[in-house]
Amino acid sequence: MVEEKELKEITLSAIFHDIGKVYQRAKNLKEKHYLLSGRFIKENLKSLEDAFGSDLNWERIKRVVEKHHQKKETLIEKDLDSFIVQRADHLSSGLDRRYLEFNQEFDSNYQEILQELKETSDKKGVFEPLISIFSEVSYDGKEVLEERLFQKVGYKVSTLNFEKVYPQEDVKNTPEDYETVWNGFINELSKIKNSKDFDQKFEALKSLIVKYFWAVPSYTYHSRNIPIPDVSLADHLTTTAAIATALKLYYSEIKDRETLEKSLKDPEEKKFILMSLDFSGIQRFIFQQVKDSKKWAAKILRARSFLVSLALEGVIRKFIKEFRGNSSLVLLNAGGKALLLLPNFKDSEEKIETVRKFVARKLLKNFFGEIKIKTSFVKMSEKDFIGDNFNQKLRELFKEESKKRFQLFEKEFFKEETATFNLESFKEEDFCSICGVRKAEKQRFGVKICKLCKELVELGQNLPRIREKGISLKFGEDYEFYPLPKAIINEKEEDFTYRFTFSFDNFEGYPVRLFAGYVPLASQNIEEWKLKLLKEECFDEGDLKNYFGKYLKGEYPKNFCHIALDGLRKEHEEILGRPYLGVLKADVDKLGYIFTKGFLKTKKGKTINSLSRTVYLSRMLDFFFTEVITKKLLNSEKFKNIYSVFSGGDDLFLIGDWNSIVEFAKDLRREFRKYTGGDFTNSKGLTISIGISLFRPSTNVYAIAEEGEKALERSKKWRNAITVFGRTVRGDFKDEKFGKLLEIAEKIESWIKEGTLSTSLVYKLLEISRMANEVDENISNMLWRPRLHYLLVRNVKGGENLKKELAEKINKWIEKYSENLVEKEEDKKDDLFYIPLAIALYRRRKYGKA
């Protein structure tokens, strides 16, 4: 069994093994990168000792990183740890490095591509930009890698920032760019807090590495061919650390030297377990009904969605502890999903089953089955890390996840729990006044409340402050609501077991967990007419008396009623609009396909997928849904009235006033297209589907979630689509169609405002559009054109030229967006002209009218 101290040393050796590549490029040095990795440890020894402890053998760590490029046979015989790091290095990216073979026999078209790539590449490739991972995936199985790489889409070396993560063409990196990120990394290395928890310190180090080396390619030079610098150094270092740690744990179980040497040389031995954890009850947990929706819904919704982003932390720690490992074994943890690489011990399956049953019992006891965490795994050999083998393992893992969907709780668990119930002792008045599920423990907030709801309400109230300062978590079996960690707001170290911050911008020495918890706050700058409505519609007398003043000082987030009212506007003493909430759900299309089959293949038919590329793609998607959406879109003045219920991994759930949500959908697709390089890859890049539903603010939040999901599912039927008002816009990748519909809505609204069209006439246009959409169902609907002409001639206020102009425009719009003249069912379109008509009517409707 490996000692804890020794395991820490090999973990740190692995994560530092190639850090000399940045040092080399920053200082323009000729010294070998692995020797510079050793020099980094020597020159920054004080910072490293302050962070991780002087009790570690730093000289040994330095030796391992310096020797990991020696001959394999020598290392097996004389330095096992250096061999393990070398092997982990190869498995992470060494054995799956890809390059374009310039001397290979291609047809003339590819020879031209290769020749230009050769001529435009840096002489030694040292400062080549990191290729966007989105350039290497596609829904089109016929595309080949060489065509995409010809576009030279990549990233500028820089500190991770929401404005700098957009790929560019013809990027040029310089030693000065590398020096900037290197100096930033060295300066902040000394900030890592020397807590008692190695995992916290190591996760802080990983956060720093991602912050500064996210755009540094790990591999840029080949003496004969053209390298493909498509793996981030950050992902290479972290995956190498995971593999090395798992190998160290695995080999430590082998006591016989002869058996060990045989194992070291056997690439087909199942040494690893690739395990996924999936929080599969997210929607049910977040949107569980609360009894007083006006008072508690928004706070509890915020708190529940926040806890989802941290829900797997306790489960992950439980698995790591069971396998005697550390947090380097965590490859991914975002959006309620995690991927772990564990050693395949002889009793690994028993260990997994032990933890799984422990967690399942806790979930059943504390949450009555409303939360489910799926545990799936496959066994892997070293060969399985490479190319098509790795793809196959991912497919096997996804199949295992599907099987586990209905295998979450054993019958005996229910028997154990119900055996202790005495139903006669349960009285209705004893239950929590908020959730109505658990027994109340005390009187708080003026009601009888259970412990969990009390914590959720407090967390929801304090979430804006938490986002700015970070949060501390408390884990452990003694905490009643395991596996959800207890969120602690104060900063006394003895009160918490783990600390997070939520932004890379100002590193405070703690791990960074990106969290898109944007919450719009109330303020005193409310127009008098809206303040009057707010008091009448959104608060009772007790609230007005007790806390409305604090609410207007920005101490509390806006409630749903307030958000809905912010969709109204006053014009010439009239209040216009509809006080509805808009709910937006979105996620990336066919992501499972992308991970298992979507990575491009070379001209020779070889896939480029690998563990490091999978992590790279996952991390970049999560960054978009957490940081980019929050910082670039939701923090803008345009969308200040929207808050993020859940955003992470590859999906999104937002609530705002309906008008802001509809506009946001257009900007969301535009930003996603730019972020994933769609402007360069044209129609073959990743796409996103969106579902939008509208509700009154008093609607039950679970009903909101259900309808939002239905709208999203309707969009995903087609891919790259938006559903709103029950109509689905199937757009091209450039998103012209939905944007055009919003422009038409603005034009119709202006005609209503000017008096050219009356609202009654616009309602009649809805019927004309429906007729055009159903011409194949009823022959009388073919008369929609003369009916349209008649209506406009009789009802438009203006001269003949104006009437003719409107008739031509509206006729053209209906033909393009609503009229169905096709035979195939899949080619038929929804009544899309309904969308701009409905938007215009909602915006111009006088408030208070039915």
C-alpha cells in the first residue's frame, strides 16, 4: 500500500512534469523543457513548500520531472516513479499525438493544403497557437481533419477570461505572451492556502494551471511533419496527474517484483476504471413545489440550483477516500456530472458498490428518492486510451449510464426506511410549512419549518453575497443531509472542511468552481408607477412593513412577480406590455454523439479523440455556460432582469421577463456560434437548441420546468432550433431566420404605435397566417391572399402606396415563414409568422386588459 506522502509526491511530479514548456517559451530558452520543469521547482521551492508543506521530498519530485524522458527500460529498472510519470505522459497525449504527414501520398487537393500549412507554420512550431477543440468536432461524419485545420482557427496565449476565449484566425503568439502568463502563474502560486486538506490545495493549483495555461498547446513541434497543437497544456497536465496517481495506486498493490515488471510492460492489463457520476434528479430537486410561491419560491429555487452545482463534491470525496487516492483522480466535475479515473484494484467493484449503496441510502433517507446519483463505470487498459479504443470505451460508458437509469434504489432500502415509520404519529400540522414533505423542527421566518428548508431559505437570501466572497462547505457523515454539502457563509476556518471561490479573475488561494448564479437585485431606482404596481401585486402588508425597505436597498434578489413587472413600460401615461415570466431552457445538440463519434478523422480514417481532448472539450463547454453567459450576457444592461436558475456542463435554464428572454435567445445563439468557431466552420459546427415558454409569475415552478422542458424537446427534435409560443424555428447555423422574425416584430410594433395598424387588425393577421400554414388541410385556406389584401385595403390607415407596400411585405413574410406547399411531413414548417405578430401584440397590449 502506497503511503499518503509518497502518493502526493507523484501527483505533484505528474502535474509539474511539462511545466517547463511554458518557462522555455517565456524566456526563449534552448534548455530541454523537462530540465526547466526541474528548475521551476528549485526556483519556486519556498512557494511550493508554503502551499504543500516542507515535509514532502521536493528533491525527489524535481528528480522525477527531470527524468521522465529517459529510456523506458532504464526507468523500469532504476526509477519506477519516473517511469509512471512517463507512461502517464504518453497515455495522456504522447501516444495519441497527431500530426499531418507531409510526405504521405495524398491527392493533389490535400497536397496543396499540406504545402500551405507547411509554409505558414512557424519554423519550429514553438509558438504555434492552440487549435480550438471545436475545429475538431462535427455532426458531419464525412468531414476530414485536414480540411478543418487548413482554416488555422486557434487561441491567443492569455489569462483565462470570458472575452479571450473566442477562437480567431491566423493567431500569432510571441515570447512576450508566454512571459505574461508565466509571471502571472508564478506570482499567484504563492497565494495557495496551506490548509490541512491536500485536495483543496491541489484543486487550487489546478485552478491556477487552467487560468494561465488554458491556451498553451502542450505539443507544437515535430522535426519532419506538421504537428497538430490541439491539446491544452492545462488539460495535458491534469490528465497526466490523474493517470500517474491511478497507476501508482494500482502498482502499489503488487508485492511480487516479477509480477510487477510483467504488469509494467503489459498494455492490455485492465489497470484503470473510468467512472461517471450523474446527478439525475436535477429538475425534480430544483423545482420541487413550495406552498407559498410568492414568498419562498425564488429563494429556494436559487438555493437548490446552487447546491446542484456542488452536489457531487461529497460523493466524489467518498469515492476518492475509498480508493485511497486524492482529487487528481477527478477528470471533470461540472453541471451535476463528474468523470473519475480510478485504479482497478482486485476489489474495486466491491468498493464502488459499497459507496454507491451508502450514498443511495442517504439519498433515500434524506430526500425520499427525489435526488438520484447514477454511478457507472468501465474498466480500461493502457491501450484503451488511444484513438478508436478510447471512443469505444466512451460508448460503453454511455451504455452503462443508460442501463443505470432504472437501477438506482434496491428494494431493501425502501424496506429499511419504511420499517421505522409510525404513520399514526404523523399529523398534518407537524409537517414543514414550505415543502410539506419533511417534519418541521422549529418555528422560523414565521412558519413551522424543517431543517433543510431553513438552510435553503437562508442560502437563497445570501446567494448574491456568497457569489462575491466564495463559500465554505462542510462534508461528512455527521451532516444530516448528506450527500449535499452544507454551505457555510462565515469565514472561520474551523467551521468548514473545504472552501471555494467562483471566479478566476481574483485568485484567493482556493479552488475555483465556476457558478453561473447571476441574480438580479432590487433597487431604489424604480419609477413611481412601477413601485406602485410592485406594492400592490408582489407584497402583502406584512412584507411591506417588515422588509420592503431592505428589499429596495438591494439586499434581496428580485422575486418572480417583480421580474415579470419589469417587462412593462410606460408610454404617454399608458402602461404597456404583459407581466409574464419567460423561461428559457437550452443545451448543446447531440453531445453524446460528439464525444463518441463526432471527433474528426484523418484522411487515413484514424480518430483523434483521446482522454485529454475529451476533458478539453468538456471544460470549454462548461466555461461557456458558466462564465461567458454570466459575464458577457447576463451582466449586461440589456439582460439585467434575467437570472440563471441553472447553467453548467452543456445546458442552461434562465428565468426573466418574457421580452428579455426572447431577445436573449438570439444573442445566446450568436455568442455560441462565435465561441465554437461557427463563423469559420460554417454550417458544420456545434449547435444549440432552445425552448422558451411564457407564464404568469404565480405559476407553480414545477409546472414552469415541465413546460420549459417540453419546448426544448420540441426544438431538439430538429436540432439547431428555437421553440417559442409553441412554434419551432428551424434555422440555419447563422441564425438568420429567428433574428429576422424579431426584426419583423419590431416593424409590426412600430406600425401599431404609429397607428398604421390596429391591434384588432393584427389579431386578424394571426388567422390569415394560420390559414396559409394549413393550406394542405383545407382547400378554402388557399384564399388567404385575397383575404389579406381585402383586410389591408379596408383597415390600413394611409394612402394607396402605403397599403400596397404593407400588402407586399406581409404577403412575402407569410409565404416565407408560414405557408406550407410541400408534401413531405418533415419539410413542413410551423406557423412562424405567428411569432412576430404575438411579440408585437404582447408589447403593445395595455396593462390590465384581459
